[in-house]
Amino acid sequence: MGAWNAVWQNTKRICTFGLIAVTVNDRYATFARVQGSAAHSAIAPGTTDTSAGLSGDVVFVEKICLEKLNFSRGDVVVYRSCRKPNQTCVMRLTALPGDWIPVPESNETLKIPMGHCWVESDIPVPGAESSEMLQISLAIVRGRATHRVWPLNKFGKIERSTIVRRALHHR
């Protein structure tokens, strides 16, 4: 009878730990693997060499901002790719709902609708999704990238840009 009691106790501990881990991962924080050079300018500011890319780099993603959509211009956001839903993208948020933004290569100015935001790369990367400036739904945003955690020799905080050049704020 003692063996079954030990098995039951261990099963309860494992299930409790699992439920806590799933809750934290779903609601508060997680890690995201970033691949390719698409996110290079947002994760590694001040460098223009994107040839090496970020193959396998891992960032810490804070999700508390999702509860009230508490984002700021200049935040580096992690979102699910519109083209490849299994791919994670990382770009800088440059305009919030209600902001006006000049559309590149045209004389138009676009108002960002409610529930959407405008993201773009700091440095255009030819052929990468981030070389485009995108209006995305806030529903596909997974959180705000706050730190690069892997590789360890590049560990550090991801700075929020205080210079957001293109958005014309609605206030």
C-alpha cells in the first residue's frame, strides 16, 4: 500500500507543477525562438550586418501586456506570422490603434483601425517579412520581447525605441 501512496503523491506533485507551468506560459511569460534575419534589427540594435541572422536565438516574452493591450510605440512585439502561422516574427511596434501613418511609396496616410497596430523593421532586410511594414491584428500578438536569453554571450535587455519616426499620433 505504501508504494501506491508514493506513486499517488508524486503524480499529484507532477500534475500541480504542470498546471502551474501551463498557466504561467499561457498568461504571464514564455520564451520564443527567433529564426532568420527578419528580427535582427529589433533584437540587436545598432548593427546593420544581418547576414548571420538570429538562427535559434531565444527571447523572453512578457504576456501581461496582452490583458489590457498595454503596448507603447517602440515596443518590440512577438507575433504569429500572417503568411506562415507556425512561424514567430519579431518587429518594432510603431503605431497604435487610432494613429495615422504615411503609406510608403504613396501620398496616402492610413488610419490604424481599432484592434490593429503597425509594425516594421528598424533596418529593411531584403526578402524578409520584416522588410515590409505591416498592419497586423492585435489578436496575433503573443507578447512583448523584453530580453534576449540565448545565446548566453548575447544575453541582455531589448531596448524600447524612444524614436518612432513615422507615426502621426492621434492625440
